[in-house]
Amino acid sequence: MTTQSIGTTLTTDLSPTELQISQQSGHIKMVNTSGKRIVFGVSTSLKKATTTPTGVLDPNEAALFIVKCDGKEQNDRVTIIYTIPPEGSDKQYRSEYFLREDAHIVRKNLPNRFEKITAVLARFEKVT
């Protein structure tokens, strides 16, 4: 499994090396290697997935995603968006973090194409 940094498309307080992603067939791993809490959301380009995760990663935490597909040839892909929540906020996902006027949002379209995605499931773990 190779690891590459998520590149940024918008200005952010996070450097591209502070959030890392690795991909393997049907699996995606996102690791927060920064010293800041990160709020994230996952979506698919065809918007057909019944389940897409959202969450909060503290420093040195990881989210493991399993991408389920229906086997039909489609040109679907996974997009991850993330931002830094306000200081002192609870460890709870809130969509309004992305709507704040001072929010710096990073959006990463994963280069791998998938068959029609039906669900993206997540599991969280502490990285040692």
C-alpha cells in the first residue's frame, strides 16, 4: 500500500503532508498526521451511494474506508473534503463547520475510478 499526501486545491492552514491517504483495491485509509483536529466528509461523483461517512479525526487518528460497488461499469470516484473545526469544539461532525466564513476547505478527488459505488463505510482507529 503506497501513501501519498492529499494535495490542496484551496488555501488551508494544513500543509499537504499533514493529512495522508493511501489506496488499495476497494480500501482507502486517511491518516491525520497534523497536530490539529480535522472534520471530514466523503462523497461520490455519481451520488448513488446509500452510505457515505463523515467524522472527526484527532491528531494521529485514522479513518479506514471500504468502498462497496455493484459491479456495473461506471465512472464513479470518491471525493474527500475536510476543514479544521473551531478551537474548543466537541469531537462531533457538524456540517456548519464547512459553512463558516473563515473556514478553509480542502477538497480532494481521488484519482482512482470505481465501478458504481453503492456505499462507503468507515472505521476509526488510533495510529501509534
